[in-house]
Amino acid sequence: INSARRLAHTPEQADLMEQNARLLITTWGPRVASEEGGLRDYGHREWAGLLSDLHHRRWEEWIALKRSQLQNNPAAFQKTAMKNVSASDAATDYVTQLPDNDKAKPVSEIDFYTIDEAWVNSRKHYTEAASANAVDTAVRLFRELCEN
């Protein structure tokens, strides 16, 4: 994001460059391109702002939905959880209804595109400096998880 902003000559250009950089690693454009065109997360990255703000929000919504489904209908939830799930079945939770689309398409109870679009249009600043040492973190986690 910061690299994209540095390419601009005016504040308006900087905002546009940032928005385009965010688009390329999330929705890849408008809803129809993202969902019908299969371009969502085409330029997938796992950068700090994406993990802490976008992916975290996606997971919160999905986990809340699954908890609700489990609480409201445990038998149906268990039946679904026990079947063999293909990659296309798993992707169903991530597809939302497209406007004016007469094709039969799975509809998620979560509008992930709206979540993604809010992040694309945000202007939250993310530091370029690492917040931790990856090797130190991996060693710490290994010790906590494997040595107990």
C-alpha cells in the first residue's frame, strides 16, 4: 500500500493508487468480477493489514454463522459436517448473491464482498516494519504446543 501511494504525484492519485493496490489483492474489481468472474483473492496475499483486519473479519463472520447454525439445528449441522465435502462445496460459503443474475448460484448468508469492499475503500495505515521476528515466533509456538 505504501509503495503504491509513493508512485502518486498528488493526494488524490495516492488514494486511487492505494485503492487499486487493495483491489488487486482482494476483490479484483466490482462484485460481478469478484464473484461471477472467480477473481476474488486472485492476487491473494497474507500481509499484516489483510490478516489483522480483512481475513480476521471474514473468519469472525463465518465462525459466528456456523455457531448459529449449530445452535439452531444441531442435527442438520452434524449431518453436513460429517459428509465428504468437495472444494466446490467448501467454496459455497464464500459465494454471495449477484444482483440481477438469473443463473442458479449458491447464496451465502454472509456478504463477503461487502466486507472486502469496506477494507478496499478504507485508508487505514499499515506499517512496513515487521511487528515480530517470524523465527522467534515459530520457536515460541513450537515450545508451547509441542513440549507440553
